[in-house]
Amino acid sequence: MKAWKGRFSKAATSSADEFNASIEFDQRLYKDDIKGSIAHATMLGKQGIIAKEEADLIVKTLKEIEADIDAGKVEFTIESEDIHMNIETVLTERIGDVGKKLHTARSRNDQVAVDIRLYLKDEIAAIDALLKTLMSTLSDLAETHQNTVMPGYTHLQRAQPVTLAYHLLAYYQMFKRDASRFADCLARMDYLPLGSGALAGTTYTTDRDFLADELGFKGVCPNAMDAVADRDFAIEFISCCSITMMHLSRFCEELILWSSVEFSFVEIDDAYSTGSSIMPQKKNPDMAELIRGKSGRVYGDLMSLLTICKGLPLAYNKDLQEDKLPVFDAGDTLKASVNIFTEMIATMKVNGDNMEHAAKYGYMNATDAADYLVTKGIPFRDCHEIIGGIVLHCINKGIAIEEMSMEEFKSFSDKFEDDIYDKIAIRSCIEAKKSKGSTSFESVKQQLADIRKEK
Ligand code: ARG
């Protein structure tokens, strides 16, 4: 029997019931729903809105129901529509009229709003832990690869030599900002909507500050209509997920390239690769490709929820029931992706020799050769042109800049001396960087020391 049966002269068709129901997907909120209801019942008892013994009985029974759901002993029904009504129905089946008092001074609108916030607070804590593991895996890898030289790219063209540690620490910073974005999202989400009623507040002398304390919120939503109407916190959450997925996806794209025979910079462990059903030689980076693909799914979740919310008049509208699918999907996808990604990079083999070989051939010391001429008093633009000519000459001869003879150097500029060979050696190019945050061995060591301090 429906909670609103009094007003109705006809039952919903089974098709309408089915269409209306969210129990299939919102049942995963049962722990949050029960947590919220326990706090609410306790508050009702404390305030004398219901009798203390009634509150105690409701709390005790809700705990039993939770244990029974844990054990798979509770059967949810479509007729009871959503997780809130399902639990209330079971409660009333067990303790009769007292169960019917739980919903005093509450609406499903503030109930579902508090459930999602409770769910997301836990979700953010779980994501934070996964991101921290990823970050320490990256800094450990960077620690190991401070001496591994590789090409740094722009436009996917070899640009300047860097170290793998430096490249990894670039991602470290991105994931660090991702974690802090989730923390910001949490800080704004951390206000209690419960006690808002349907949209206008309630006539009871409730104690919302007590509820906020009980449920671990920093404070109470200051406007009840806002509290039940908006899902900006959920949009922000999916937006944080999307940005993190974008970072993972870029890194995956690199791993896919790097593990190709053409690059051969890394080899992804067999345990995180797949084969081909037809081509016996194949070893495919499926995990990385899937993360890259799943980033598109998460962006879709973000667009879904933005679009669901965009035309809604205040306050609650049933459209908001659709918020859960993208919220759950974005969180699930992100957690699974961060987790597998961390395992994959922790176990992949780095081919440092191939990286260094690639760094040597690609004229990546051209900027350093130009900088050398600057130290000899030639304006940078002129140096750029001189070295450009040298590179063209070397390309035609199929040699590296440092493979030119001294006479050849002199034919381009009489400012070249023997020390040019030292100055444009690949490691010297890295070593020579002086600006804060550069790829120099010294700077990377400093970046790692700063990271260790953060921990
Ligand atoms: N299942 C609903 C949702 O997820 C709960 C709130 C229902 N409120 C209402 N007024 N029908 O949004």
C-alpha cells in the first residue's frame, strides 16, 4: 500500500510503478538511509516530538534491518518505489504504528538529499585514499628513475631531453591537484539538508544542529529550499571525477604509445595486458585503453547530470531521482580506473636504454647549442638561426650535432670552441637547467624532497 493512498482512488498500473521506481539502483544507499533515519529518530525522541521509548524502538529496529539487508535477508519491492519507502515499509511491518512515526518532520526530499551527501562523503574519502596510493607509487617510481633520460615532447615531436622522474612528477602534481579538488568539493558539500522538509521547513521544534553533529556534517544548510532542490555538489563531484579521468587518460595514451614497438619505452606486465584471439604475437595495453575509453563515460555522466538539472523549477522535481545513476557510475568508474592504473604502473618495466637512445637522436640539444652561442655574446635570435642551419646540415648528413667535427662547427660560427661537445652532451643539457621546477637532476631531487615533506 502506498504512503499516499489516502488521496488516490486508483492504484498505479504495474508499468507506472516500474517506471517510477528507483529501488533497483538506489538500494546501494541503504546504509546512508538508515544512518540518517537513526539520527532523525534520535532527534525526534530527544525533542519530545515522539516518545523516547518509541525513538529507541525505531533505532533498535533500524539496526536490525540494516544487519538483515547486509545478510541479504530483506527483499525490496518495486511497489515501495525507492530505498526510503522500502526501509520504512519493512520498519512498519516489524513494529507497526511506531514505525509510521519515523517520517514526522521529514520529507523524502530532505531524506534523499542527506543520503546522497552521506554517500558522497564516503566516496570522496575512498577516492582520496586511492589517489594518495597512486601519488606515492608515482613518487617511488620517480625516485628510482632520476637518472633515466628520455625525450621530452611537444606536438609529440622530440623537443628537449628530460628525465623520466621529471615526467612522472608532472603527473604527481596533476593528481595532487585532483585530490585537493575533491577536498574542496567535500568542504562545500559538508552541510546537512535533513530537517528541510519537503521545501519550506517544518512546523516541529527539531534540532538540526544536533542532526548535523550526529551525522558528521560541519553545519546545516542555511536555506531549506536550496537544500532539497540543488545537486550542484553532485555535479561538482562528477566534475572532479572527470578531471581526474582526463589526467589518467592522458597518461594512458602515453603508455599505449610507449608500449608500442615503435617507442619501446615501457613494457606493461603480462598480468595487465591481453592477447589477440587471432594474432599470436599481440600483447595489447587493454587496461590503459579502457581507462582512456571510460573517461568518455564519466564525461557523459557529467553532461547527464548538468542536463537533468538545467531546466528544473525550484524546489524538488522527480527528475532528480535520475541523479544517482551518473553519480554512482562516475565514482565507480574512477575508483576502478585509479586502482588498476596504479597496479599497472607499479609493475610495468621501463626500458631506460631505449628512452635514452631516443633522447640522443632527435636534435634535442639544439636549444642548448643555441644557448651556448648566447654565452659567447651572440643574440639569441641569431643563435637560433645558426643552429637551425646546423640541424639541417646534420639531417642531410644523417648525423647528430655532437657528431660534427670542430671544422664543421667553425664553418657555422667561429665562436664554437672544444667545450661545445661537453655542453651539448645529453646529460649536460639536463644538468644545465637552472630555473626552479626544471628537469635538472638537482631540481628533481628537490621536487622529490618537497613531496616527501608533504607526506
Ligand atoms: N526516490 C526519490 C529520489 O531519488 C526520493 C525523493 C522522492 N520525493 C518525492 N517527492 N517524490 O529523488
